[in-house]
Amino acid sequence: MTRPTYMITTAIPYANGAPHIGHAYERVATDAFARWKRLDGFDVLFVTGMDEHGQKMQRTAEKEGLTPQQLADRTAAQFQHMGEVLNARADDVVRTTQPRHKADVLEIWRRMEANGDIYLSKYAGWYSVRDEAYFDEGELVEREGKKFAPSGAPVEWVEEESWFFRLSAYGERLLAHYEAHPGFVTPEHYKNEVVAFVKRGLEDLSISRTTFDWGIPIPPSPQTNAHHVCYVWVDALTNYITATGWLTGQGDRQKFWPADAHVIGKDITRFHAIFWPAFLMSAGAPLPKKIVVHGHLFSRGEKMSKSVGNVVDPIDLAQRYGVDPLRYFFLREISFGQDGNYSHEAIVNRINADLANDLGNLAQRSLSMIAKNCGAAVPKKDSLLEQDRAILADAAAALEKARGAMDSYRPDLALAEIFRVVAEANRYFAGEEPWAKKKTDPARMATVLYVTAETLRRLAIPLQAFIPAAAGALLEQLAVPPGARNFASAGDADSLTEGAPLPPPAPVFPRFVEPAEPE
Ligand code: ME8
């Protein structure tokens, strides 16, 4: 039987600087969605990439005394390292300087041109290099006599010959698409912004530049002698389809297009929900199914900035708190789709309250009792009482509720549901007092320990999407074989086998203890 496919992507970060916490957040969230679908039996393609062309790259490289390619190589290695450290490696990394990608960009260009959507003209207007975006006069904000993009980036006046894309022709079709596919942009409020922008009327988009050369060259045309390079957003957005070979009909990943979800931050919805679908419509390619928008992360409410000195290296955070605790913090603390805050206190609180106290203690207490009192094997259960059946049913239902939350791209709600049952299981364990029954009713003690261990198994299976190493370690301690750790094995039929030997227990979630002040 062929498994259903599922393709998910992150935005491709600009290759002009090291990864920051926003990149880490996006990568971890996308990884959790990808892992979830894999656990649920899908054939998953998880793609990330690097946005390596454009004026911003060229300028940063000049400042650092590197070639743009050297800068791109250095940054690509940093992002690869981040993916490894965060246990969030993608199946493919599309770098926009790769030959396979250049071929795809030329192909999408050719198709859009063949469709009559590309013409030569002159651009005169405002450009923000930091956003790599054009802005109308009306969108700019003025401060101290200077003009800035809505993002706060400076803008400069650009006047040059340019190839244009007939974006203005796509307004109605885009609105019809949003209407017919209500979940196309999620959450809803970002969709409303997109719809409002399209309704104000779309202007044609300049899609080539002549005043610098760090980009994909547009093939010569009898209409001009100027050397044009592709506008970096046409180039960058095309990465998603490059990963599948769909446009050029190459490779064995074509079945993954259209992508199921592009996960992006809120600052780039216009490019993903307006420009990209219009390019694809023009090129005769199917549109991605969903644009999944996340908010931005702030350090105690403040935007990260080099001048404020609050830019944190995600690798440092992973070393300080641990990879799974950091992943858990990102996914549980931030309402996906909203902006969020991070601080040392908030991270430590999540680690100690949820992971160490609730899940960690339950696992450790029950598993060490089993090791001591049940011959280091899965306990034998007696007949189940109502409360036993209730907690097992609750754990089974948590997977279904979490699946609903993950279908809506809400990892925070999925985790809230799983940890609600962790809290229930703690109450069950405390209420049943298995330690007190060791002498008086050993059969009941064994049953309670069995039920607790089985509840842990049911919860650890979905937790693998979020905290893969720790959940894996827990399943290891429960002697669940690797082939039985997916959602299809989470139910009654694959319950723990009584009498199966268990490895010695080890703590999975240590508490975070503040390092002692140096004397
Ligand atoms: O925009 N919190 O690259 P980028 C959360 N190259 N996410 C954040 C964030 C923050 N503080 N800051 C940025 C680009 N992001 C383009 C993308 S896609 C075809 C091209 C997110 O390196 C941001 O919203 O500036 C985006 O989704 C991603 O990080 C890469 O940002």
C-alpha cells in the first residue's frame, strides 16, 4: 500500500548571518510537524534551504571581505549545524546557488513568460535591501526626515530597467482561491491581512534587477542589452518546488508537489500568500495547500537586535538547557501563530514544572518501583478497576485530541492535551499509593504500576514529535520496540507485554539547577 505523502517546508533563511532564535523556533516547529506526520504513517518530505542571492548578501559579503559564495557557504554550514544540534534535520536543503535550483528558476520564468505575464519596463520606486522588497510611497513611515519600510528597515530610491510580472492580473483569481480554500493561510488573522492587501488592488511586480549581479542571470533577450538578474524573492520562493523536481519533471520526489504546508514567519506572508501563488498560477503549477504562519519571538518583549545586544545563539541555549527542554519550551510556551516571549525564567519554569516535576517524576517513581518490586519486568496486571480504565482511555483520547490540534498547526495545544493527561496520571498514581500496597496488596500494586507504565507508553509515543530524544529514551525504558512506536501502535492492541524484561530505569528529565555563582 502506498502511504499518503506530506511535504512541509521552512522559509529559507537569508545566508547573510548566523542563525538566531527565530530561525531555531521555525526549524523546530516544522520538524515537530514533520515528525508527527511520520509517526502517523505518512511519507514525509521535510525541506529547508538557504536564500543565498540578492543585494543584501552581496553587501554583507563586501563588508566582511568575502565573496558572496564564501559567505553563503559559511552560513549554510552554521544552519546545518543548528539543524543537527536541535535534532531537526531536514530531508533536503535547497541552496539557491545550486545548479538544480537555477534550472528551476529559469523554468518558472520561462513558463510565466510563455503565459504572457512578463514584460520589460522601467522601475522607479522605493526598495528595502533588508527586506529585499519594493514598497509604495503610502506604505512607508517617516522618521527624522528619513523614510523607512514598515519593518523599520531603511529604503532607497531605485530607478532601473526591469522585467515585470503581471501581478495585477491575478487579484481576482487569488481572492477566489482564498474564498474556495478557507484554510489556505492560517491563522485566520493573517489571512485577513492578505485578503485586504489584495482587495486594495495589486500592482505589477518588478522581478529583475540590473544594478548588481549576485543572482540568477536572466537569459538574453532581443529587447535589451542590460544584464538582468532574477529578483531574489522569485528566486527564493521557487526553492520549494526545486526540492521536488516537479517543474522540470526530474527525480523521484515529484509526487510531493504541491507542498502541504509552508511554515513561515508573519513578516513574509505577502510573498508566500500573494506572490508565490500568482507565480505558480502563471506557471501552470498546483498551489501549496497551506501557508502556516507563526509569530515572532521577543526577548522579554523586546525585538532582538545587535545594538541592544539581546541576540541569542540557539546553540548556546541548547547547550544551556538541553535540546529537548528547549524544543519543549518553544512548542509549549508559544501559542503557535502568536508572537511569544522567551526569558531564562520562563524556560526554567517550563522545564522544571512540566518536564522534571510532572513527566520526569512520574516516569522515575513508577519505573524505579517496577525495577525494585516487579523483577525488572513489565508488572502483571490483575483485573482493572474503573479508575485504571479511565486513565488508559484518557491517554488514548489524548492522541486523538493532539492529532486535531496538530492538524490545525497548534503544537502548543497538542502538548497541553498530552500534559493534561500527565497531570491526571500523577493524580492517579498518588491516589492509588502503590508503595503502600507493597505488603498489603501486591497484586493491586502491580496493577497500578502496569497501568502507569502503559499510560506513559501511550503518551511517550506522540511526545516523540516534540521531544524526540527524551520520549525515545522513555520508550526504551519501557522496552517498546522501535517498530512499535508509531501512532498505529499506540492503542490497546500493542499494550505493554506483562513479564517482558525492562532495562534499568534512568532519569529522563533532570531539573534545571541554577549554576552556582562563581566565588
Ligand atoms: O525572510 N521570531 O529570511 P530570514 C520568529 N530569506 N521567527 C523569526 C524571527 C523571530 N524573531 N525573525 C525572523 C527571509 N523569523 C527570507 C525567506 S522564503 C522563500 C525566503 C523568521 O532569515 C522569518 O519570519 O529573514 C522567516 O520565516 C524565517 O525566520 C527566515 O527569516
